[in-house]
Amino acid sequence: MRPTKATILTMATASALVLAACGGGDTAADGDGGGADGRSLRLALNQTEEHPSFIALENFGSTLDEATDGRWSIDVYPNETLGAQAEALQLVSDGSVEMAIVSGPQLENLNEDFVVFNLPKVFDDVEHQMSVIHDPEITGDLYASLEQSNSVTVLGGFTQGARSVYTTFGPVTTPDDLAGKKMRVQESDLHIAMAEALGASATPMAYGELYTGLQSGVVDAAENNEVSFHTQRHYEVAPHWSQTNHLVGLDYLIINSDVLAEMSEEDRAAFDEAWTAAHEEHTELWMTATEEAIAAAEAGGATFNEVDEAAFDAVLAPLAEEFITNESQQALFDAARAAAE
Ligand code: GCU
């Protein structure tokens, strides 16, 4: 189920209180930069401090601070401190928080064209994905499409790597093994349809609730990358990892459009340059982080097994036809696929 407007508002109000308690973050009181005349941008993240996204975003902030002589800096709030992603998106839209990392499915809820990059098999691998999503010819209109309606500008993204299925109950080798199981998905129609295509019953849930969801049996299965499997400690409660590689996921960096418009031309250029360095660093960190996550999860008792990938592809392939329903979606899909060839 998607969050309703009412739940989003309630959550946003709760977070506004948290923000007030955090003191608004406009000064350098915490030593993170953004001097007396500087502006510190609060960035909502749902990952831990050991996750590559946190590391790359922290470095983004330091580079920006230095390049703008303290006029702009970034304060990264990890672990859903400012709220889960649906809520963080709403907070960026209304300007209570300046920036956030949100997963592709969240933006699909505001503009259905974003669904294209959330589909299984649209990206072959991380390199292909990064080349598409940072090509302004392909994504320029898409990334500006939320400015009028939601005051949100999309700046590009970080890979989530290949996502696979993991369960509390045992290894999965074909979709039949998921029949009737409750599978956590991100809050999106496509991802609900994806779990259903696998034969599972879909349970949309915020990321931060998933550990308890798996532990308590509210859900029996989930899907994510190895880095999240490890950093969220999901392997402790759902130790059977099955290498489905069913899609290469995508996180977007978003910023409130009015805040972005406040930057001078010079500062905006420094911001763009620092962001490019940050997503490039993230891609480099990703491979190592994945290997380390596998080793650490295995040491913690997780098992990893191969699956019949063709059996998964066969049930997931029809989703593209079902969810690509207009010309702009088709154009995005064609451009993404053309970049792979
Ligand atoms: C990944 C991704 C997050 C997302 C999460 C999820 O960890 O990087 O942005 O929220 O998956 O499944 O919810």
C-alpha cells in the first residue's frame, strides 16, 4: 500500500519536530562547515555510516565546503534520522530538509516516467546504469520534471548494484520457492507487481522497518543488494541469500529546487563538480563494499546460493510491457537500452 497523503503529513510533522530538536543546522556549531555566513544543507539518508553512500556524501560535503570557502556545506543525517524515504521526499519538497537520497521507486510515485529505470533488466550492470543516468541528453527532462509540481530537482544518482532475494526460511532457486510467501517490497506499484509476478504476496514497507519485519515474521523474504543485507544486519534474521540479480537498483540525489536556485553560478559549478566526484567515488567503493559485505555476512552465518536466473527472467520480463504505457517512458527505455549496445 502506498502511504496516503495523511500519513505522509503526519510523518512530516513528526520529522519537523525532530528537525527543530536538531536545531535547524544552519551554523557550523558541529564543526561540519557552513561558517557564520555559510549555508549548511541537511541531507536525509536511510543508510548507516559504514555504507558507501554515507562515505561519498560526507566527502561531497567536505569538497563543497572547501570549494565554496564555507559558503555551502552538507550535513548528512544517516539511519533515517530525518525520516524514511517517503517522508524525506515530502520534507525536501516542502523545503524543511534540503536534500535526500531516495530510491527510484519513490520518484515513480510522483512521475510515472521514473518507473522505466526501476524495471528489471533495464540496466545490464552498474557501468551501463551510471552512463545512462548521468547522460543529460537522456535524463535532462526527467530530472527537471518535478520542479514545478514538487519543487524537487533530481541531480543524478548512486547505484544500488544488483538486487537479489533473501529469506528467513531457506534457499530459493526458482520463483516457485516463493509461492505464497510474504515478501517485503519498496513502496511502488511496480515493485508490488514484481513480488506478485514471483508468486509472493507483496508487503510494501519502509527500509528501516524491515529488520523487525523479518525477525517477527511479518515478512518471510526481501530483496536488496549485499551491502544493505550486511549493513542493515538482515542476514541475522534472514540468512538465506539467493543470487537472483533481478534488477540493478538506483538511488537518486534530490534537492529542493528553490535552494538550488539560490546558488551563485560559481557555487553551482563547484557543487556540480563535487557531486560528480562523489558519485564517481561511490561507484568505485561499490565493488569493494559488495565483496566485504558478502564475506562479513558469510562469517555471520549467511549462505549464498545460485538460482535458475532464466526462470526469474521469464516471469519478470512481462513487467516492462505492462508498465511502459506512454511515449516518454518508451523513449527513456529505448535510450537506456541503446546505451547498452
Ligand atoms: C537500498 C537502497 C535504498 C533503499 C533500500 C530499500 O538499500 O540503497 O535507497 O531504500 O534499498 O530496499 O528500501
